[in-house]
Amino acid sequence: MSLEQLDAFLAEARSQESLAARLNQPLELVEFLELARSCGYGVEEADVLAAQERQDAQLSDVELQHRAGIEARKLRHFIQA
């Protein structure tokens, strides 16, 4: 597991137009991990989760509440009462 590998992969993606275009498309986690590995980066699911936690830790309470509201609306539309 290496969060540094994930950061390096994303930095490379920013510099390569074709890779950036691929990452702008919806990807399942497995597809994302396979893409990173095919580019030579040892990225694991735990790295992606750690990166999400790192990003969440930088958000303000208001931003976190906003995100939670968006997710709750998605769930409410998914579960029909």
C-alpha cells in the first residue's frame, strides 16, 4: 500500500492528456486500480480510501455537511418509499 504511489499516478495523469481523459470517464474502482497498475503504479483499494480520508480531513464542517446532504438525496431517490 502506498498513498505516494497514488499521488504519483494522479500527477502523471495530469501531465498525460490521454490518461487524464480516461480518468475523466466514470470508472469502477477495479478499473481504476487496473489502470494505475498498467501504468506501473502499485495502487491498492486501501490507498484510494486513505486518499478520500485525507481529502475529507481538509474539508470544513459546512463542506462535509453539504456532501452528506448530497449523498442522502441520492439514497432517498434510490430507495423509493
